[in-house]
Amino acid sequence: MAESVQLEVGERSIKLSNPGKVYYPGPGYTKLDVAQYYLAVAEAVLRGLRDRPTTLQRFPDGVDGEFFYQKRAPKNTPDWLPTARIAFPSGRYADEICPTEPAAVLWAANLGCLTFHPWPVRRSDTDRPDELRLDLDPQPGTDFADAVRAAHQLREVLAQYGLTGWPKTSGGRGLHVYVPIRPDWTFAEVRRCAITLGRALERRMPEQVTTHWWKEERGEKVFVDYNQMARDRTIASPYSLRPRPEATVSTPLHWEELDAVTPGDFTLRTVPERLAKLGDPYADLAEHAFGLEAVLELAERQERDEGLGELPYPPDHPKAPGEPPRVQPSRARQK
């Protein structure tokens, strides 16, 4: 195969180097296969990236090689690809790319990016999320079917507070549910809503769902990972490839599909055809923007009446007011 090929994307031509390099050894998918996948789904994947500061998860030697997260825009970022300044929990800053056209997706694919991790904000306001992202993460002993059961109940919880969610596979055993919101609240407030909704779901399904941060306390349940809404925590974008042997894709779904699918149904080979045939379930997501007032009122009641306050942040975050000790419970009991 040639040392490079040119891919036409809209009005731009993107050079793809080493197109024959194998990225997924199992099925034998090459860098060109990855690029052609992203070319086929470029408009759909761009919906989840447009104007969002985006971290690139890069696998320059394929899924069996080393990988890294590219948070700062590379020095060779083209002048047509805008950036936005984002603040990390440490207080440091970085300028991240903010894709605005399909060519940006192919440009990143040439760098070995398999998975895009956009922030839940737009470059016009990088401190106020416009998406509430709920991550249903099956723990050992549970599987995708358990996440599906939790998602159905979560849908009812959301409706109770005037919200609508859009589900997608994580590309692994889990499910993500996106709720478009008005960018009127801070990261801390939106994270508090994720905790509150997780607790409401946990109350409905106490034997199947948990919000416990410490793994030793979760048991064989589906964990609502509320810290995915903490600043500088991101989720694989809709239509991102995942670094799994079979090249699965984080795929948007209709609610009615959940009980009839498995994560392995959605791969580099199958998703373009699905998208062309059925369209994008996330096509209208950005046309909606819900309010969080009712959920924040519930959070106040949970804290006032039940003593349910703050939960631990990730370890790289500064200590938050009211946050419980960041000590593993079993270790705390030994002291």
C-alpha cells in the first residue's frame, strides 16, 4: 500500500499517512479502515463534537500498543481548526481543539485517534455544561442486560423531573444516557444533579444499582458514575470507536432497541450501514435544552431530610466543601 493517501472531506483534502498500518489486529482493520469509518460517519460524529473542547485518545501503534490522551492542541493543528481554553481542576489551563467540520475528525484519525472525548461544554462557555451525562457502569458480576434494566428505570426517573434522555452504548458493557440542558449551571451543580438522579435510581433498584464511589462497597450492581460530570472528566463521544479487539463503537440507540441489542452488534463494519439505513437517534438532541431546577430541589430535600450530601470527587480534584473523607472505607476502619 502507498505510504500515504489523500481523503477528500468536504472542501478539504486530508493526508493519511501509513494507511496500511494495522490498528485492530484481530479483524485486521487498518488505519485506512479507521479513516474510512470516520469518513462514513463524519457528520454524525461531528454532532457530538461540534464546538466542544475535545481530548483525543490516540493509539499510534493500534489497540495493542501504547496510547495517550492528547488534551492540548498539537503544534501541527491546522489554522482552520479552532481551539478553546479549558481549566483543569488544578487551576492550570490548556487550549483544546474544538471540531467544527468533518475534516477535523479525519485529521484526528490520521494522528491515531480512535476515541474522541468531548467536554460537556461549548467553546462559547467552557465553565457551564450543556449536557448532563449519566454513565451506567456494570460492576463485576453484572453485564449489559443489567445496565439496560437500570436505563429503563432511569428513563422514568428523568421523566419524573421533566427531563428526557438519549441512550447509547459505551462500546463495552455499559450504557450512557445524555440529557441536553440549558448552560445555566456550573460543573459542581450539574454533578450534584448526576448524584441526585443516581440516588433516585438507587432507591428504585436498591439491589441492582449503587452510587458508592469505593469499589469495595459497590457489590454486583450497576454503578452510576456521577463523577463523569466532574470537571475534566469525559465520556467517549457518540460514534467513537473503542479500543476493543472487535472495534466496537459507542452507538446511539432508540429506547425501544435496548432490549434487543448487544454491544457487539455495533462495530466499525456495521455502524455505517446502520446509520445510512436508520439515521442517527441523536440527530435532534441539540434541539432540546432542559432545566435542572426540579432535580436541584430534590437534591436540597435529600440533603435536608435524609442527610444525603456531597460524595467523593476523583483524587486529582481539590477537596470540595462538605466532601466526605477520601479514604477507602476498609482502610479507615483499620485506623
